[in-house]
Amino acid sequence: MTQRSTAEWYRSFGEVEARGHSPLFEEWALGIADDADVIALIDDLPPQKRQPNLVFATARLLGAPLGGYPEFRAWLLEHWPHVADEAKQRMTQTNEPRRCGAIVLALGLIAQRIDGPMAILELGASGGLCLYPDRYSYRYGDGDWLHPATGPSTVRIDVEVRGGGVPVPAAIPEISWRAGIDLHPLDVRKVEDVRWLETLVWPEQTERRDRIRAAIDIVRNDPPKLIRGNAIDHLAAVAASAPPELTLVVVTSVMLTYLTYPERMELIAAIRDLGAHGISLDGIGVRPAVDALHPHPVDGRFTLSLDGVPLADVGPHGQFIDWFVHPAGPPQES
């Protein structure tokens, strides 16, 4: 597969991801796609540091004006050395608790097969906001709210249902142990880390920002165990620290895309070798064996899969779910 150019990346981001969700980012991305001078600057960054979310968030963190593209371009050209240095030190680390609306459905399917609570281990956990699916409240379409055992949560996750057949569990599965691994974990007790998490929220999305702030309050009161390091290197040791009587579930939420293909396959095999269940949210092209079982893959959406079997299409920020049933068993990814 031919790697797309930076200009194509920004055009796709503007036309597919930002359109309908952030008019400002749509304008910035399409402006950059046609701007050879700015593209040349971005192309001097390492490949994984060229992504629109990272460049835009870094610029905003450093004070970029939230105006039209000409104003943003002038600021970016003036401040580029600082933006480039900061981007090299940062990762996007989007920590969207709304994605738990999809994750909890897969957890519900696992709960049907087991007795007792689960242990959840997230790879690429960022600040740990997606390690608490049992602490949030959910509503799918026009259905009733599904609340934690302790009662309604301050984090309300409303999910648009496209199609039908969403297997909403009768109760949120019980999680008795949780941990995460991240190259650069964020500590929600630190002001600078919280600021970065909030800056990663797109400018117009005040509802997302409010939900993330509410989730931060929950996590801050009961911080998870977050291990700094490479997931492949630390997976076995962290998994072994989970209580053996619990069913282990390993979650990757839009994390595998940041690995090379051989690294992805190594990590997926390592999860399988643990005997753990694997829940994953991935874009098209990240897991070819999952894509091969997908009945209608669509670029710009994420695929929710459980143990290598695709279950649903999910909005990038968890805003909708399109559930489908596939009769095939788990593929062997290689």
C-alpha cells in the first residue's frame, strides 16, 4: 500500500474527520493541504508527529489564535520552531471516555460467558479515563439509562444507535482491578497533564470537554495503576499482577495504529497467548484480519472487535454505534 502524502493526510482529515464536527479544524486542515510552504515545514517532522490532531493541539497549547486559516497560518509560520519542538515531545493521547459506550457492550458479551468480575488492562491508557467503564452512565438511542451499581454517574454517555440489535447489558459488568500501560502516561492530578487532555478536545466540542472534566474528577479520586513504557515489553508482567481469579480483558482503543505492522501482530499474539480477552477499536487497515470479516468497512469509522471478531462500527469519539452480527469465528491474524 502506497503511503499517503502529508497533503493527502490533511485533506482527508478535513473532509472526513473534521467535517461536521469542527468547522475550524476543517478549515485549517484543508488550508494546509493546499499550502506547500506549511506542508514543507510539517514534512520536516518525524512521520508520526505530522498528524493533524497533534500539530493543531500543540499549536493551541502554545497560544495559536482560534481564527480562520489565514490568521492561523501567519501565527504558525512565526512560531513554527517552538511548535515543532513541542510536537516532538508530545503524543495525541486522546482520552475519550465516550468510547466506553462501545467498550462496555463488548464487556457485556464477555460477562455472559464468565462467572465473577473482570480485570481490565488498557494499552495506550493516556490518563486512564477509559479504564472506568463501570463508573459511567450510558444510554443507547432512546433506551433507558444504564447506571453503575452505585447509581447515576456524573459522566453521561449518550450513544446514537444506527441500525439495531445493540446488545445492551442488563447491568454494567463488574471490574475489580484495572491498570494501564502508556509510553507517556498522564496524571490527572497534575495541572499540566489535565491541560493537555483538555487541549486535545476540538475547539467547538464543549460537551466533550465537560464530559472529560467529569471523568477526570472520577479518576482523580481513585487513580489507576499506570505503567510507563512500551506495551510489548510490559504486557506480560503487568498482566501477571492482576488477581488470577479475575477474567483478564486487554483493551486497545485506537492505539495499534501507532505501531508498525510487525509490532501490531506481535502485540496481538501476546494478548492471545495470555489467554486474555481482547477488545479493540481500530480504523480500517489497522487489523487486516478483522477488516476481512467486516461486512461493510467505511473509512473514517472505527471497528469495535472482540477477540478478533468485528462487532460494530463506532464514531471516532464514540458518538454513534452501528452494530452488526457476523457469523464467522475469530480469524488468525498474521
